[in-house]
Amino acid sequence: MRYSHQRELILREVLSRTDHPTAEQICTSLRVDCPRLSLGTVYRDLNTLVEIGKIRRVSIPGEADRFDGETTVHQHLWCRKCHSVQSLPIPEASLKALVDACPDIQAEDYTLTVFGLCSKCLAKETNGEG
């Protein structure tokens, strides 16, 4: 694969963030220093980076895909209130045991997304602020 300065900028942006940004958020952030960067280029380079295993795609039904620089196995929480995506430290062995317990299938890959409230939104709701 040929080197691309823009792809390198996009990779560094994703790796520097923990908020699982969308392509639009990445593009907006990078346009400060690279004003001619197009959203199409960001999407193409993100797809390439996912394909070569440099970043992960986090898909949430009904939402824009998010991107994650942490490529080790981990799962995610999508907050239904603030729409943030957070990494969850669920042990791989625990998730594998759940998948392995499903009869009559051969799982080749799996991911888990938990839908609920993040700690900040839960605290607000518990305190009657939500």
C-alpha cells in the first residue's frame, strides 16, 4: 500500500482519541490543519485502515459508524442518552464461553455492544437530573 499523508493524519487522529469518533468528527477535527481534506477521503482512508487492521469499526444500528484505535479485543457500550460509545473491559474468555455455549453454530468472529446508560448519564438519572 502506498504511503498517504492524509491517511497518516487520520490514523494519528483516531489513535489519539478515546471517544470513538465518527468520520465526520474526524474530518472536522483535521480540517483545522488540513482545510482541503474531504469527507470522502476520510471515509476511504478509514475503510482502508480498518481493512489492514490498524483501527476497528464500531457499528451501532441507526447511528454513524465510529472508529476505535484500540485494536485489542474489547467490547463497547452505547449510551442511549448521550450517544457516546465507550470501551468495556469484558474478559475475552467470558464472551467466548457465551458464544461457545450456542449449539449448532461455528462462530468465526463476534463483537458485543451493550446498549444502556454510561456512568455520567446514570448518575444524572439517579440524581433526578435526567
